[in-house]
Amino acid sequence: MNTKICINSNYSDNAALVAFVNNIDEEMNRGGELLFSGRNTVKRFVINGFDEPIVVKRFRKPNALNSLIYGNLRTSKAKRAYENAFELIARGFFTPTPFAYVEQRHCGRMGYCFFLTSECCDDHIGSKLSPPIYDTTIADAFAEFVAQLHTKGVLHYDLNSTNVLYNIDNGKISFSLIDINRMKFFRSGSEMPMRDAFENLTLFTGEKDIFTYVATKYVECRGLPKSFVDKALEQKRRHDRSYTRRKKFSRMFK
């Protein structure tokens, strides 16, 4: 098996972290606090010699075809998440500190890959933007946050409510992004098409009322004409119809 390891240069001289990364398979199999188990596995570790907890996301092994594609043609999810973290931070946004990523290949096929970060204990916005009661203070701040993301050329393709974490400190609300392996960054000075922006905004909820509220605030934050709210709502309707068709089609083969 061929293993590629990349450690953040700010932490590469920490012997405890280096040893942990070099034994990532054994560490994941024998210990850690399980935070999530599903398609991927997420665990939390506290190790001697390293000052803060480490969160490890192990991406599931790709299927036979994708293992060849990721092994030879496409960037792994772990590497994309690692590189996206640095780009987000460079553009002024919060995400857990990237410590390292690991890729395992066998005969040119991608196996497991791992993404290691700092811990973030903030809650996700879904707890505040779900019926029957919406927190309009969080909703206002979230709309402004997404407007800032788009103004700075950031598209998070998994911008659902569980991947946006919030924190309130002395009345000031801040946000962090997680699950960041699927993103797009527009070059500085290159304007993001509004169709892309509105399509991205649709992802955080399936609830019409809160979407309308956030879309209205979003348009206001970006200084767009009020008529753009209708454009956002139409984009949401198209997105939801397409999503419903895809779900119906997929159920036909279950």
C-alpha cells in the first residue's frame, strides 16, 4: 500500500502529531470518541504531546470505478478539504484548523483517505432555522454571512444547515464552515453569476418561509434590486422540483 501524508507546516515539528498521523489506521481502529458513523466516520482524539483535540474524518472507500478515478485522475476528498480550508481562511472565513490529510492507495486505486482538523464545538444553524419557530437574529446574520461568502467568490456545495456552525460572543454572531471538500472559489475580481449564487442559497433549507426570509435579507445585504427576491424564489422552486424528481427516480431502483 502506498500512503501519502501531508502535515500542516505549522505543526509538522510536533512529534506526537507526526506519530499519530503515521499510525492513523491503527488509531482509528482502536480508539477515539465516535462523533459520527455513516457513509464516513468521524472521531475525536486527545493525544499526549499535542495541545488540543484532533478530529479525524475518514472518508469511505470509493467504489471500484471511483477508486481508479480518485487514484489517478481526481483529487481526493481529504486533499480537497485540506486545501479548501486554507483558501477559506485566506479569504477571511472560519473553519476548523487543518492539521493534515492522508491518502492510501493500492495498485493505483484510492482506498481510505483522512482529514485531520481542530475541534469546533459550536452548534449548527439547523437548530435555529427549523420550524415551527425561526430565530430571526440568526437568520439575519446567516443571510449576511452567505452574502459575504458569495461577494468573496466562495461557493460551498454542501451549504446545508448542519454544515454551518454558529457562535455568539458578547452579542456578536460568527459562523464556521465544515464538510468543505466540495467547494468552488472564484478568482479575485471575477464576479459570481447570480444564478450560481441563488442556487447555492437554496441548499440550506427545504422550508419556504425561512428561505423567503433569508433570501430577502440576502438581497438587501448585497444591495440588489428587490425584484431579485423573486428570482431567488424561482430558483428555489426549480431546485426543489429537480430534487423531487431525482428522489423519485432513485427510489425506483431500491
